[in-house]
Amino acid sequence: MKKLAKLFAATLASVTISLGSLSAVEINKIHFLIPGGAGGGWDGTARGTGEALKKAGLINTATFENMSGGGGGKAIGYLIENSKSNHGTLMVNSTPIVIRSLTKVFPQNFRDLTLIAGTIGDYAALVVPAGSSYRNFKDLVSAYKKNPESVAIAGGSAPGSMDHLVPAMAFKAAGADPTAVKYLPFDAGGKAMAALLSGEADALSTGFSEAVAMEKAGKVRMIAVTSPERVDAAPNVPTLIEQGYDVTFVNWRGFFASPDLPSNMRKAYIEVLGKMYSTPEWEKVRARNGWVNIYNPGDKFMVFLAKQEKVIGDLMRELGFL
């Protein structure tokens, strides 16, 4: 009987279920699966969300696991193949899950997972080393138009992905060839940032939140952000629009669970993330990173992603990526 009791307790390690109602589930622990390396946007979003949930007392424990590979496909495949043992896991993802399924980088797409919620939006930024001769995006455009091969742009994701797509859109708006970008792919934003600082790349395409801390430390300078207006977290950074280039872009990030997650657990995850938004702990994390609150829970998340799949697919065909 003692062995049975221990087994039962282990089974319920991540949730507490009220015996009065099978629909009542309290999430006490979340294991965050991160499809890329440390220092990237996925990493920051998962750890920031776990930090806010724990400090606000909404969960007791948050753990994190980085699982790089296959442009995010390794983590997605792992979650699908080990579905039943991962009901306590939430995988963070973002726009690349749409892009990489369109480009066939991996065979799965968001429909193969349980959709929990889209939680934030993160603008993209174009970044150069602090001592770079490129003072603004116009300078970068001038060099690119003279010789695209002379401008190497690093990104923390695969070719044809979001970090590649953003400079392509910006150069297209400047009247340059969007398909000629010399793009250097790295495993997540941390390694891409290291390539920029080592001189391997001339510029970096990354999430705004990933660049804020590095700019405050004086190591880099953001020459453009893809927001409609300047962002409070870095008010000195000009938008592409104010520099004369009609480009805006926001990268959503959100959370997915294993395919056979019980509906009551899905509901509980949605509820705990929804409660997070009203806490000062979350506002501190959000403001620090310059994120935008974009909450698309459950079925609304599916509608949002289906629409984005069409919009991004059309854009990628226009730019020659598909």
C-alpha cells in the first residue's frame, strides 16, 4: 500500500486534483521546454514567465530545459513522441513554428500540439556593435545596395526564418533586393549576438527584448525597431517607419502542450497564465523586456495562428522564400 501511495503521489506531482470535481485542477509546477539555446527570445520568454508566475505565488515551482535542434523541430518532436509523460510541460514557441512548417524545416505544425495561449509580442530590432560605422538603417542600406555580400547579418534562427525575414522586408522597403541578404544563422540569439560582437557579422536581426540589455551595457547599438512607435524600454531607438521605411513587425510568443493533454489541465494552464497579467510581478518582467501584452487563449490562439499562417505564407512567397 505504501508503494501504491508513493506512485499515486508521483503521478500528481505537477498538479493537485480536487476529488470533488475532475474539472478542478490547480497548477503547482510547470516545466518549461525551450526549443533553442540560452540567451534567445524563447529562453527569455519562458524564464520571464516562470519568474513572474512563481514570484506572484501562482505556482510553486518553475523548471527550465533548453532543447536545441532542427530549428525547434527537436523539441516539438520530443513533446509529441513523449506526450503522456509531459502533461506538466509547456513548450514556448513563436512565429517560427509557422514559418518553419511552411518551409518544411520540420513536418509538424501548431495543429499537432495542444494550444494553450499566445502571451506576448516582441518587436524585432536591427543591431550593430557599439563602435560600428553604421549609425542608422540608411547607412546599412547604402552599403547593402553597393554590395549585398559586404553586409553579413546574423540571426538566431534558420535561413528563411523570422530573423532572416525581417531584414529582407526592410531592404525591400528601401528598394533593394530582399533575396540577396547574406544571412548567418545561429542557434538562438545568444550565439548570434556573440557573432556580432566578435566581428563575424556586421549587423544582427533579433528580438527587441534580446537587444535591450546589451545596449544598456554599451556593447551594441540598435539602429532600428519594427514597432509603429518608439518603445518605452529603449526610447532612443528609432523605428523603421520614422526613418522612412514602411515596415512594422511583431513576433508573438506563447505556449503549447503535449497533444493528448486532458481538457481540464488545458483549462488550468490557460487560467493561470491569464491571472498572471494582473500581477505587478508580470508587469516588472514585461516592462524590463519591452514586450507587448497579447493574450490569445485556447481556441482564439488557433484562429490567430491560422490567420498568421496565411499572411506569412503570402509574404514569404512575395519575397521569394517559398
